[in-house]
Amino acid sequence: MKRLDVLVLLLGLLAVGPLQAAVSLSGTRLVFDGRFREVSIEARNRGPEAVLLQAWLSDANQGQESAADLPFVLTPPLSRLAPESRQVLRLMYEGLGMPAGRESLLHLYVLEIPRSRPGDGVLNIAIRQRINVLFRPPGLPGDPASTPQRLNWTLVRDDSGVHRLRVENPTVFHAALLNIQIEEDPRQGTPRPPGDDLLVPPGERRELILARSPAQHLRFKALTDYGGQRAYRARLAYGTPFNASLNTDPTHSEQKVLSHD
């Protein structure tokens, strides 16, 4: 899921309003289809001043400062964006070096560096954005769009009486889940606070500790390859693995992603 981190370049008197990035990316995630040699994403400077843009790729398991020798080329690594200009970032795979039997998660970082302003008490701030890059080698079995429905959910209660909701991903694709909630009756339409978000890698399991006793239904949304959200629901089964199905209620139809990936 996408993050905005703030790096203070010059300390001074902080007297600014809410921080917003001038540079926006054309997507909240990037799926690299291994059948093709490259994938691209566009950066646009919507601000009134030119900025310097630095971009790099990292292994999601190694952290943003990873020095891992990834078999990719990202170009351009450094560019200048004039106001209202655009820059296409191209990510190219060298052809060898990534796992062939499952999808892999990488992170693309884009650092927006504003022009320096001379003077005392001036604060120059660089904004760093991060999006997930899913490298999908060719020939993987199954359909990534069906991954949310193939997840195995289990509701358990441990010896201390704590209720835990476990989800296992038996597929070779990542599952990005948003706003995971349990509820008494979804037809009541009672507003509820936002639920948990989870990214479940291929072949792995994640667990949520429930803040209250289980109700009747599980509801969540899952990201699609194209940046949309699809709604799913399931009836809770205690101690027995169950699957969720696509919610056909028209009030929960697919929507464009507004939250970060």
C-alpha cells in the first residue's frame, strides 16, 4: 500500500500548513507482467515551481535503503520537472534473477526535492512517495483476479479467550485487502469505523486480533490490477476454514481506489 514520508532537508521555523506533494503518480501500484520487457508509470508536477525528482527501486524485504543488486533498470533515476510537466519512469527487467514460481513484491520510491530558497527561517522539505511493484513472471497458474475468493479464512479462539481471524493465501499472487470488518448484519447499513488493511503474500498467512466477539459476517475489499476495489463477503464459520465470495450488492460495486496501496 502507498506511503508519504517527510524528510526535512533544512531545519528552520516550522510555520507551514498541511504538507502536500506537488508530484503525483499515475497509479497507486504497478504490476509488471513478465511477458513484456518493461513497464512504465508517469509522474506529473502539478505545482507552480520546478522540482528535482529522484526514483529508485528496492526489495520489499530489505527496506528502502537496500543495496540489493536487483535485476532491473529504472530510468531516469534523476530528472527535473518543470511546472505542469510530466516524466515517464520506465522499469526494465534484465530477464534473470527473480523467482519464477510466484509473484514478487518490490517498492518504487519517488523523492520530490523542491528548489532551495535562500534566507533565514526557511524550511525546504522533500516528500517521498512509495508504491508497490508486483513482478509477475510469465506462466503462473491461476487467475490473479480470483485470488481474494481463494483465500482461506479461519476464526479461532485461543486459550486466553482472544478471538483471532486468520487468512492464508494458497495462490502464487499477492492479495491486497482493505477495510476488513466483521458485522452483525450488513443489510443494516450502520456506519462502522474503518477496518484493517492487509497485504498477504503468496503462500503466507496473516492474523488479526478481533477487538470484540465475532459477529455473523466478514466483509472486505480487494485491490485489482487496474487500481480498483472489489467488495467481498462471507458468513463466519467458527474453527472451520471458509472462503469469501464477490459481493453482488450494487451498492458495493467496483470503485476506483482512493486509498493508498
